[in-house]
Amino acid sequence: MAPVGAPDGFLAGPRRAVPREVILMVAIIAVGTLFATQSEFFLTERNLVTVLRNSVDLAVICAGMTLIIIMGGIDVSVGGILAVSAIFIGHSYKAGLPDEVVVPIGIGVATMLGALNGVIVAKARVPPIIATLGTMYVFIAVLFLVIGGTWIHGLPDTLSFLIRGEFVGIPAGVFIIGCVYGCCWVLLRWQAWGRHLCAIGCDEGSARLVGINIDRVKIQAYALTGALAGIAAVLYVARLRNVEVNIGTNIALEAIAATVLGGADIRGGTGSLIGALMGVIFIKLVQNGLVLIGVSSLWETVVIGGLLIIVLTLDALETRRSGRPT
Amino acid sequence: MNERRLRDPLRRRLLYLLGLWAACLITSSLISPHFLQPSTLPFLLQYVPILGLLGLGQTLVMLAGGPGIDLSVGASLSLSGLAMAWLFSLGVDIYIACLAGIVLGALLGSVNGILITVLGIPSLMATLATMFGFGGLALALTGGTPIGGIPDSFAWLGQGRTLSIPNHFWVLFVPIAIMLHVLLAHTAIGSHIYAAGNDERAAYLLGVKVRRLRFGLYALNGVLAAIGAAMMLSWFQAARPDAGRGMELLSVTIAVLGGTHIFGGLGRVSGTVVAIMIVATLQVGLQLANISHAWQLGVIGTLLVGSVVLDNLGTLKRLRAG
């Protein structure tokens, strides 16, 4: 899928000579081949399913991050939302509530927190990076205050089918990712709302002049990202069955990295859901492969940073060659 | 005259920050009997210079516009500190090692500068990428273990005190803060920085070399981070690969709290310095009162968002008043 915004021509967006998805596919195949030649365990079904299970929560968060970045915003507080939502889920379980109540509580809380971000950004006109940085501190503070240095552990495993389950031989994670990305794709491509999102990302002033209710779209987009972080929290609890203090610390920056790897422009207006998903897969494959071939996992951030620099540089060179002002 | 001075948004901001700091001091002394002791002062000022240099660097980068931000300062601090300790362990004199570390800091800053000003990558993404890169290198090259063995003779900078104020506060922080203030307020370069931050096109047409200026500021930011690393090296007598973790966001917080506009063109050294003191007072006050670290994060986050909201309200009011 080409990046949203590019194919119709009326929305500005870099027309890349080589689509970002192709670059990412080459990168994934390259690291995959490298790891496969170094470790016979890498290409086994069991390992790949493990990678998939570990990447579901990041993938879900990335879908929301893509929408936000297309809108020209950013949300560094998703890790905090995930953490607070996970606490609510954990304590609800401890209070003996059933799944049917716990899951809506978790997602509902996360949606409210996301909407709070949206209100601060849209109504109080705080730049999104500052607004979400501030709320991230507050959310992390809530996490520390509630959890106080101990883990919530021993949560029931009634939800683990979301991670470990299979349907006609396909892991459940595929369906979850498919559902989330499918819904976001429909929103983005087939709904006026998605067009409004792109329009705001391209030129907020013009979007306002043509009558788009910018504040409402922004609040809805941040709330949706919050809801997705809530789903990620449910998946996190389902996978690990505990809530620990450092939950969600790196996930926001990883999500931004994956989204930008996938072709989103941080200046807004351009982004690709498929690309973001491939970015997630690349990051998780590198994390997994480095461990398998016996290289310290500490190198993983170097690889992610290096690839980010490469794709950003390629983009910059191409923009310059095609003569668009920077 | 006096009325016009009060209308200056930055002056009002400074007064408001000073009031906030006074409130922090009063609250801290109320909640903890240990706070109003002479021994608190060096404790309070111990951490200020390191965070302070990063906050000042961030202020400069933001002021020049673009919009400018540098998320890689924490990683640059870790990496250049490790380089200093590693060179010393090879037998290089500690001061020469520090100098080499500062040169490395300038190089790391220049990498950001090239990505942002030459290639035109948005600063947020470029420095996020180098944050991953530099921070990852710091962890990977050392395997995550600190490099220690810094001699006691170098500890005078970070551990010694003169008039019960830490030496690195006197020797490095105060002169650098004054130099940066003079640079911003009384030199042509300072005016160019404000001009570039306010309207880069107009500044360019008037002959300001906007890209070169911003490149220089990113390099300067790397240097400031490396000087912070030298202070930390002297304080802990070891270099940790994760020494600067979290500092990038804290330095952005300080700069914005101090009144620097995130899109550039508005801000002063004085505001940033008071913001650093507020953050440090909060840290020490809550620590002495034995209140959870979490409250500190919560207060900082609320202050950060609240300060920008208040700014916006003030701007709206002025616009309505005509």
C-alpha cells in the first residue's frame, strides 16, 4: 500500500522513487537471512510465533501512533497510558471482577486518558510533544504511587488465549493485528474522518477554513490512540499476567521509531499503516535475532538507530532531488 | 516605563517562576524539618550544574527555531563520559581525557547538526535516531558495565566544596551560564538566534546564516553535554553507560518551564536557570521529607503543561485586550 496522501495527488506527500515498504522488506529479508545463517533456531515456527506474540502490543500501539503522526501530532505518553490501564486491569482482577468487566475498564480508562491528551492539545493549544510529555510524567507518577515498588502478580490466565490461542492453525495475534490495522485502514482510507486527519496533518489552517472541526478530530484521534494503548495493556496483562514498575517505559519511543521507519513524516500528512507494521516486525526480529546469534541484545538500539538514520537520510536526499522545499 | 516592563511576557514569566520557586522552598521547609539546614545547600546544588548545562543547551537549540529540539543529549553525555574514563584507563592524563571527551561531544553534536541542517531531517526524528544510536553504542561497547578507577585527585571538581557550594557549580556552571547569557542578550550571534527562531525566512533574507547558526548550536549542545559528563565523572569517580538516561526529557522540561517557546524565538537564560532551581528544590525537598519520587514526577509534569497553558491564556488575553 502506498503511503496515505500520495496516491491521490491532492494531498502533499513525498512520492518516493522506492516505496518505504520495499526498503523495509529488503531490510527484513536481509537481517532474516543473516540471522538464519547464524542460528538454525531462528527460522523455526516456534521462534517466529514467539516473535509475533512479543510484538502484538507494540504493533497495536503503532497503529494509533501512525494516525497521530499523520495528523501532525505525536504522543509520547502511550507508555504511561498503557501502564495506568494495566494497573486498573490488575486491581480489577484482584477485586475478583470477571473478564467481561475488566477488559472494558482497562480500555475505557485508557480512552479517557487519551482524550485528556486530546483536550490539552486541542483546547489548551499546548504543542503535542509538550502536552504528552507532561501527561507522561503524571501517568508514570500514578503508576509509582499505586504500585509502590511491588508487582501485581498472579493474575488469572483467562485471557491468555488472546496471545497463545490459535484458530485454524494461525496464532491469535495475527487476527488481533489484522483487526486493529484493518479498522484503522478503513478509518483512514474510506471514512471522511481519515481524510480530515490527513488534511489537518498537511495544513491545519486550510483544514480549519474548509470547515473541518479540528478540535473534535484531534480529541478523537488522541482518544483512539489511548484506546489502542488500552488494548495493548490488555494484551500485556494477558501475556505476562503481572504488572511491574517499569511497564511501558520504552514503548512510546519504539513506536515512534517503528512508525517513522514505516514511512510516516513527523511533520504530518504522510504515513503508512503497513509500513509501520513492517517497522514493528523489523525491530522485533532484530531484538530476537541478536539474542539467538549470541550478540548482546544491547546492540539492538544501535541497529534501530542506524536504520532510522539511513531511511531518514534517504528520504531527505530524495526530497532534495525532487526539488521540494525542505 | 515600569508598566511596560511588567507587560514584557518574559519578565512576567520570570517573576512567576521566582514565585513558584519561593513556593517550593516554603513548602519544602514546611514538610521537612531537615530542609532549612545549612547542609541542604550543597546537597541541593550538587545536581544542578549537570542538569543545568543540558537545560541551557536545550534552551539555545529551541530558541534558534526550526523547530529545534535535541533528544540525544542524555546519550551524548553517557557516551562522552565513557570515552573520558576509557582514555584515562589507557593511561592518558585525566584532564586531556576530559578534553578529548569534550571534542567527542562536539562531534556527536555535529552529527545531529549535519542530519538536521544539511540533510533537512526534522530535529525530533534526527535526534531520536541519534539517541538510539549513541545510547545504544554506550551500552553495547561497554556491555552495560561502568568504567571506574577515576583518581581521587580529580574528585575536587564534583565532590569538593568552596564556601559550602560545590566546586563544579562555581567553576563551570556559573561562568557558562553567564557566558551564554551574554551571548544571547548582548551579542550579534544572540540576536541572530532570536531572529532565526522568530522568522527564519526573514532572518535568512537579512543575511543570517540560519543553517550554520543552528549547526553550531547543536555542536555546542554536544559540548555542554560532554562538560556535564566530566562533572559526573568527577562526582561518581566512574562513568556509567546509562548516566544520561532520562535527562533528554528532563532538559526539555526545564527549558519549556523556563519560558522557552518550543518553536523558538522566545526565552532567556535567566528563566531556564530558575526552572533548574525549581526542579532541584522539588527533588531535594521531597526527598528530605521522605515523599515518594512519584510525586516529583507528577508535579513536574503538571508544572510543564500548566506553564504552557498559562502562557497561552496570557497571550489570548493580550490579543483580546488589543
